[in-house]
Amino acid sequence: MDGLLDAGLEHEDGAMGRVDLHVLAALCAQHAAWLDDRVRERVRRSTAALYPLLDHDRAKAVARLGPAALDGFPAPESLTPDYPSVRYMAGLIAEIGGSEAVPHARAWVLAHPQVGSWFIHDWSNFPPHAYATEVLTHCELSAAPLLISDRERLRAVRHLPSVRDLSLRKSLPESEISEALEGKRALESLYISDNQRLTDLSCLSPVRDRLGLLSIGKCSGIRDLRPLMEFTALYALFLDVAHVPPSHWEQIAALPSGLALLVLGNLPVDGLSLIPAHSGVTHLGLASDRPFVLDGLGAWSSLMSLKLSGLKNFGEALTELRELPRINEIEFSSFPLPDGPGDAPPVPSIEDLTVPSPADGADLSLLRTLFPETSHLTLRVSDHTGKLDLTSLHDWPGLTVDVRGLAHRVLLGADELGDRLTAAR
């Protein structure tokens, strides 16, 4: 161990080489059958000297020590709130987890509230009830959704009346969900997924008068949507309808009048006219595994925004859209008419357009032909795009462009767009 510590000192203070060797020495000390006090103290001091951590790689290396890494931890007050190491130290505590880390998590979130999201996200690494009462009660719970995937954490939610965003995963019992939601006056968003035991949405009734956003996915037992009619504050609903029988679909039209955003996933039908229209929805998302027909669009009398999966006939869909100039925002899951517009009509009402990038090197000028009045274009770079050429967008007046998912892609014609272009990897 002395040799490892001496070798580490040959590297500069804070260098990754020193971190790795001194962590290795500390690991050896943990597993030593016997260690004299001099070496033990030297190992302890060398570990403490690794703090504060400078980046994620160093934090990951030190995390190998487990709870022993907490020995010699600096006081949170010793770092100023804007010091970059604050988030790495908080991340290390959250990754180590366990009961030993609870007091450290509490101290750091009290001294540096801005790292609360780290401690919210990694609740699963800590004892549920102690962590909820000693740490999460001091976090700004709007910073990140609170993730629940086991019954003990669900029961511990009772300690957190100010929770605003809750995500329930796995098959949690309805009665315990209902109990956990009691008294949650601040709850605004609820996400439920992968729960095969959930069959009755009335278990959510404790938050029916205040819940604004509800997302339900991969819950095959959901058949009846009528309990949602009582959710008077609901403005956004994301719903997997794969197992909702068509005979119950009229319940969609009867959802609360304040519902503005509706996203229906895993649709078992191939036409919009088969879905009862909701008169208040302004933003509609439709996802189906089969080619979709955009018929009956006019029945959605308040609609202004659409997000669509694959269309059966792009030309017919554009004809439908042209008849409804109030729809000014649309997102397609595939690039429209890559072989040319043919007799498809232009749709001048579309101001905000989102499409996947076309095949490698394909021309984007088709978009101006189909949507001549678009002022904002979002291009989602697909896996099939090696390079994306923006040259044809240079002379499109008033157009701003947002390119997303550029990692390992070549972007051509970007400089000429100047501040009209936003690109993110």
C-alpha cells in the first residue's frame, strides 16, 4: 500500500493517475486482514486529499470505495455554491447511497439546494423512509420527477406532501397508489408505466381536482376511461390505448373540457375518423404501428397542432390540412414525399414544421414547396443520415432552423444560416 501511495504521488495533484492509484490503495486497505495505524492513517489522508472532485471520471473512480469514500468528506460549507465540484460531490453521495450516506446527503442539500435534483433522482439508492424524511423533505421537489418503482418507496411518499411530479413504474397495487396520492395538494404531473395490476383509474381520484398532466403507458389492464371525466384540472393526457376496446372510445370525446393536449399511443386503428373527436383539444399526437389515414380532421374543432406517425397517403393528408388553416404546427415521423411533391397541394398555414432529416444528402427544398409559409423548421437527424445539407434553406426568407441529434453527423451549409440556425448534438 505504501508503494501504491508513493506511485500516486509521482502524478500531479488531482491527476487521474493519482486518483486511480490512491483509490486502489484504499481498496486494498479495506480488504487487509491487518493494517498498522500508520498505514491506515496515511490511506485515510490520501483519500481525503482527493476531494473536492474535479469531474465525473474522478467521481466514478472514488465511488468504487463505497461508504468508505465518505470518510474524510469535506464539509459542504467549504465549497461555494458556484464551485463546479459541488455537483460531483453530490453525485458521489447519491451513487454511494445506503444509510451511511443519508446524513451527508442531508447536509449537502441544505448547504447547496441547487443539487437537489441529484438526490431526487437517486432515491432508489437509499433507505426509503429515512431518506424521504431527512433528505427529500429539504429538496425542491419540482426540480425532477420523483421515481417510484417499489412498494416501500410508494408508502414513503406520505412524508412528501409537496411533491409536484410523480412517476410510478412497475406493478404497484391500486389501493396503495390511492393511499399515496392522499393529501398531495401540490401534485401537478403523474406518470404511470408498466403496471399490469392497474385496471381502475378511480384509484387516482385523490388528485382529480388538481392533476394537470397524466401519462399512462404499458398498462394493459386499462379498459375504462370514465374515471378521468372527473379530473377537472386535466390539460394534458398521454394515453396508451392499445388495450382500450373501441366500444369505449366514445369516452375520449367526453374527457374534461379543459383538455388541450392529447397524445394517443399504440392506436389499433388506421384512421382518424375512427377516433371520437374532442372539441377542446388544441394539440393532438397520434402514434400507430400501421400507416395512418388523416380523415375526419375537421371534427377536431379546436385543433391547432398535430404530431403524426407514418401516413398512408401524404398527398391526401396535405389536402386535409390545407382545408383547415387554423392548424399551424405539425410534426411528421417520416420525411414527406421524398420522391417529389407530385400533385400534393402546398399547405401555407403551417408555420412550425418538424420532420426527420431526409436520406443522406437529399435536398430539403421540397419542404418549401409543400410548406411555403413556415417560419420555424426543426430537423431531427435520423440514423440513416450521414450528412445533412442545409444549402437549399439559405434563401428561405424568415426561416429559423433547429437541428437536433447531430452526434457523429456531417452538417453542410450551416455557416451561411448564421444565427438563424440552432444545432444540438
